[in-house]
Amino acid sequence: MSQEEYNKNIDRIFRLPRVWSNRELQKFAHLFDGDIVNVSGWKDIDKEGKEYKDYFTNKSSYTVTNYKSEARGFQGGEHEIFLNLENDLSNELNQKFDVVFNHTVLEHIYKVDKAFENICKMTKDIAIVVVPFLQVMHADYGDYWRFTPLAMGKMFKENQMEMIYCSFNSHKNSSVYLFCIATKNKEKWIKRIPESTSYVDPFLSGNLVDNWIGSHAIDNSAYVNKNDSFLKKLKKKFSKYVK
């Protein structure tokens, strides 16, 4: 994990965690082949000038789904389907894809358990899901949920999948995303994807809180300066995670 800022003047609410999650996807996307789907991908853009389909360099096919019927065909590509994740999944989509990719969509779906179940049903093996842990409420079409690594692990388990990788960005005063990979065949990936699902932040924040996910997001330095003895105890407790 790195605390790279990418750009000193970058928007920290929306763009910085997006760029970070793009870098995470670049680490793994080339590992996957077969049929890939971006669920509710809308324009399939990574907001850095590329399309997400370009990340999956070994794909056989690439499909984009969209929620609103009027958005059908919005991409102009031949592989696009209409899909409402709150409805029962059609039999033809059950285990249709080798990889299901879903980026910052679940927070906008009220029936999140049903949506998550459908994402897991659609894949034969891999699900890559990016969700917000901490972000300002946004989108006039609905914004309902935020997620922790523990919640993601349990949701995958309830759908007969195992989360083998879950990372989060560790930037100061920034929104925080989770980047999660789960599989139905752990043995296949155990040597290719590092098993890592810890919610401990390896960079000490000094904010007088347990050094877990989100500890960098809110600056607490004014209070910290008045509690130096407690800060020393915190540093000792989490010293093994500091790089």
C-alpha cells in the first residue's frame, strides 16, 4: 500500500479514491480471462480517459449492463444488456460470466442484499467489487449505504464466495473506497492473488484512534497535540503495522 497522492490538487472527495481504485484494478485485471461484465457500468469510463474494458487485456468478451431502460444501447457497443439488480436474476445470466466487475454502484441500490446476491450469481468464479467506506452523500438518484471490510466478507460468504483480497486507500482528508476480490475457487488463485483482508491501516495516523480503515480521513491533530502520552501508547500498539 502506498500513500501516493497522484496529484497535489486532486479532488479528494470523488477523484482521488477513484484513481486509487483504478491503480488497484491494474494490479489484477490482466490475470483474468474469459467473459467479463461490468455491472451497471453506464459509460464504462475510469474517469482518467480510459474504458474499464481496456484493463482486462486477456478477456474473451466484455459486456456492460445498465439499469435504466432508456440507457439501453447507451454505449453503442454490441455487448450491452439491461439489468435491474433489485429483481430476480434471469436464468440466462446465472453463472454466465467468468468475472463480474462492479464499481461504486451498491451504495445507490436500496435492496443491497438482493443486488449483491445477483452479482455473485452472475459469476462462475471471480467478483471484483468497489464500494465506499466513507464518502459524502451524493447522487440525486439515491445513496443508501456505506460498507466495511467485515461486512463485505460476510456478504460474500453468505453467497458462497470467499473474499481473498480487500484493500482500502489511506489518504489524509479523503473519501475512502474498498477494493474487494472474491472467488468461488480459492485454490485456483491462492498463488496469484495475495490473500489480504485486514482492516488495519499500516500507516499510523496519530489521530488517537485505533489505526483501522478510515483513521486518516479526518484530521484530529489539534486534539492529538494535547494528548501526547496517549499517542505514544497508540504508536506502541500499532508499531508492527507501521512501514
